[in-house]
Amino acid sequence: MRAKLVAGNWKMYGSLAANLKLLTHIKEAAAGLRCGAAVCVPFPYLEQARSALSGTSVAWGGQNVSEHEEGAYTGEVSAAMLQEFGCRYVLVGHSERRALFAESDSTVAAKFAQAQRAGLIPILCVGETLAEREDGVTAAVVTRQLDAVLNDSGVAALSRAVLAYEPVWAIGTGKTASPEQAQEVHALIRARVAQSAAAVAEGLQILYGGSVKPGNARELFAMPDIDGGLVGGASLVAEDFLAICAAA
Ligand code: PGA
């Protein structure tokens, strides 16, 4: 059976003082967690996450990474830099990055490859907008986003990666996909990977993201192809994040 993973995405929230409270709570609970757990924090707080979580079962990571290895790219952060700060994970292709920062499928594929080259585990986010769902192109959109990475890095690369299905219409909106809606897309993603490599598909952790809360986590995580959650808003509240971990 695949292990469950709950990853928090703090987005552009936090302060040294607020993080300290949150991380202290998480650290205190870490020994009792029976799922994988991680927090993806803003770059300036990586050192704070490292000092709070080192030696615990909770991992930390970034929310973005440069598609370039190094060079004159003012404002960018490389995968090797994240690795130096002890990151295990990095989000790539979050829908906010795709929509607000114009990240294309090929940019996301390049970021995925850079992350793996530095030994990080990319959490590749895919998902359709509301308009795309209403147009009936959910499967096509998710497949296109996944294929961009498969074609660039090869299917074996997915054995060192995590997928996250995040319907854009469910992110930060309080509207969760129903467990059945999410399961349908998770199964589709796994089947797509299985076309190239059944064993890779079987081992691939596919997280659901989009308004995961303590109240809906359990039924989502009970679906056969949902292997945990990528949690935004609720990951900023220690009790909620830990309750979601308990559900996993
Ligand atoms: P949300 O965000 O849990 O606040 O909907 C999820 C995400 O953006 O990863």
C-alpha cells in the first residue's frame, strides 16, 4: 500500500513569530504522526523550518524553483540552493504560478527536471479551471500537463516525484471536489502513467488539493487513488494541519 503524505503549502503567508508558533506545534506532534508530513514555506523561512523540524519526521520544502541551474537570473532560487537548506520537496506548477506568473507546461517540465537533478522530490501540481471542467476538458488538460513532464523527464522520473491534483476552482474557495470527482481524476492520472510503466503508477503518490479541511479530509483520503493532501489555508492553523495528518 502507498504511504499517505500531507504537505502544507503556506503560500505567501507567515512571519517569523507566527511561523515559530506553528512549527513548534507541528514539531511537538511530529512523533505521533502516522503519515508523511511536510511544509512548503516561503524561501526566507526555509532556515527557520530547518532549525525547527530537523530531526523530526516532518520534512520541509519550497514552493517554486528556477528552471535554470544557476546564472544571471536575478530573483530566482535554484534547486541546489533549496537542497542546501535541507528541502526534501518542492512544489512545481502550482496553479497560482501557472496563472499569475505565466508558467507554461514546458517551464514547469524544466523546473521539475532541475528539482530532480538536485535530488529534490518535486510535487507536480496539475488541475483544470472551472471553465475547463464545464467545457468537459478536464481529462485533456490534466493529461496535457502531465505529458509535458513525462515527455521531458521520462516515466521513470515519476518514481522520485509526487503528483498533486488540484482543481483550480477548489483552491482557496471552500469548494472541495467531491471524493468521487477527485477519485475519477486521480485514477485517470494513474492510468496515464500506467500506460508507460505500471509499477511506477502503482507506487506514485497522488495528493488531492483544493480546500482540504479537517472536516473533509477523511472521506477524500479514503478513496483508493488519493494518497494524501496538498493543503493551503488549513496548513496555517496547527490544529487543522495536524487533524488533516491524523485523517491521513
Ligand atoms: P487551499 O489551497 O487548501 O487553501 O484550497 C490548496 C493549494 O493551493 O495548494
